[in-house]
Amino acid sequence: MELWQIIFSIIYGLLVVTYVFTSTGQNFTLRVINKIAMSASFVTLAFACFFLKSNLPPWRYLALLAVVLCFLGDVLLLKSFSKGGFAFSFGNLAFFVYLICYVVALKVHFLHVIWFVLPVIALVLLDEKFLLCKIKKPALKLKCTGYLSTVILHGFLSLALVVVHPTFETALLAMGLVLFMISDHFLLSGKFVFFGKKWPQIGVTFTYYPGLWLVALSLFFAI
């Protein structure tokens, strides 16, 4: 890592720690400022890391698109759960397509990564039994099921990618996307299972924001 990335990471880490208090506190204005500052930071890092590279293939822009959509999801989530989820869903799909393009670019046969479907199905079924069953409104339940499916897809496909192509970049990417996947389980459990508890929000803070930071940083090692 470059010195500027280390300094930037330290500042970002301080913002994340601060968000533990602002996200569970009563001052909504501070929460908004803290949240947008973190989201703007991982977007800035993604663009900086991306454009410091040269001659990257066009499909790499999908990662930037996904990160920007996550930023929009963060902002929209402050006002609307459904609008924020909508932006995040498209971000998740962009990450998934990005990973598929990565596998294709490596000329890896899909039989070597198709095993990722099995844990996807298993986790979706577990979510249906223990998490999504708590949602009483059918329309909302359908939306949440679809959303969780998108984040689970890219989470496990990123693990399959790092198995067939273990590099520092793919390791950072996989760690970031798996943390992202875990964060959404904290988010939904806090909203529908452990409503009113502070620990799910703390779980989101220490998984989602470090996860997006790792995804953004992975672009610096792209070739």
C-alpha cells in the first residue's frame, strides 16, 4: 500500500469507530454527516485506485458502478428503506456481473466455480427459515428475499473466484464482499428480528464499511 492509502485508511477507520456512536445515538444530523463522509470516502478511494491504473479492460468499470450504487444506497437509506434497498440491489447485481466478467476474462471454466451455487441456496433457505419468516407483509418479504439473494450471490461467487485465482486483489475483493453479505444479515435482523437493539447496527458498521473499503482498495491491485 502507498503512504496516502495508509493515511486515508486510518482516517476512514476513525470515521467507522465514530459511527458506532452516531448511528446508535439520538443526533440524526451527526449520523447523516458521519455516514455520508464514510460513503464518500470509499467512493473516492475506488476512483483514485482505479484511475491510478492504466489500460484496464472496460468490464472493470462495473466495479466502480457497483461502488457508486452502494454510495447512493447509503444516502437513500437515510430517508427510505425501500429506495436504499433498490439502489443496493442494482449495486449487488453489478458486483455479480463484475465477478462473472472476471471469471470469463481468466478463461476459467464455470464448472470450476459453479459450486458457489450450493452455499447460496443453503444460506437463502436458512434466511427464509430464521430471518425472513419474521416479515409479515408478503410484498416486503418478497423484496427482502430478492435483495438478500443478490448480496449472497456476489458474496459466494467472490469466494469461488479467489479459490481459482488466489491473488492479493481477489483476496481483498472476496473479504470485502463477504463482509458486505454479512452486514446485510445484521441489517435485516436488526430491522425485523432484534428491533430496537443496538448491536445489529454496530455489526453493520464493522462489516459493511470495512467491506466496501476493501473492495475499493482491491482496484489498486487490478491488472
